Amino acid sequence: MEPKFGVYIKFNGFIIVILVGYILIVKAYEWFVHLQNWNHYAFLEGTSMRHHPVVDGIFQIAWIIATASLYQALQLEVKKLLYPIGFVVGVEALIIAVRDVIHRMNDDAEECFLRSSQDVIVWLAVLIYFYFTLYILEKLFLLKERRTTQLVPASTETRTICTLEEVQ
């Protein structure tokens, strides 16, 4: 793989970190505003439960951990650190999809996140871009790991380790 392509893929990863970090800052501000009035929010059942301040705070912590994990994955080039962000995005996408299906079945399209087919296409394009970037990053890290293990020469000579008593 070309080194320039590897830099480009890591750049895409950093773009994701910057965008998610910005959204986290905005959402954290909104969460603090909601948290000041959290006793006014009834703990609703069903699809509205995701927007309760307590549940939103738990997801906020998960997003922070996942974003920090992605940043560390890009810095250290460790593919296992890519999994948390993929999991959190998948859970959020699943929540959005299920919520929209339930609202459409109940003829309550005004409450849907994806109101038109154009929204669905953009949402799917963003998800495909995100997961494809994670997949290519994983392949890039695996390729670099293979290169470093191949460059280390295997020592054929055996060394005997002597204790201090045996030397004297």
C-alpha cells in the first residue's frame, strides 16, 4: 500500500475524531442545560426514553470513551481500539432505525429522525463512509503490523543465560 494512501486514510480517521468531538461538545452543553431541569422530565417509556437526561448522559460517556479510543487507535495504530466507536455508532443507528420504524407504524411521521428518502440516503452514505473508513484503517494497521514483524530478523543462534554464581 502506498504511504500516501495510508496518510489519507488516517486523515479521514482524524476528520471523524474532530467531527465527533465537536458534536460531543455541543451535546454536552445541551446535556448540562437538560440536567439542570431533569426533574421536569418524566422517565418516559418507549422511544422517547433515549432523550431523558440520565440516558443521554450515559450515552455521552460512551461517546467520549469511544472517541478517545478512536484517537488512540489512530495514534498507536492498534486495530482493537477501533471497535468501541463502531459499536457506539451501531447502537445509535439501531436506535434511530427502530424508533423511526415504530413512529411510521403508528402514523406519527413528524417525530421521525429520517423524515424523507433524501434523509435516509444521506444517513446511509454517512454510515457507509464511517464503517468503510474503519475497515480500511483496520486493514492499514494490520498491514503495518505485518511489515514490522517481517522486518525483525529471527535470531538463529541460541544464547545461554548464566547466573552471577556460575560466572564467578
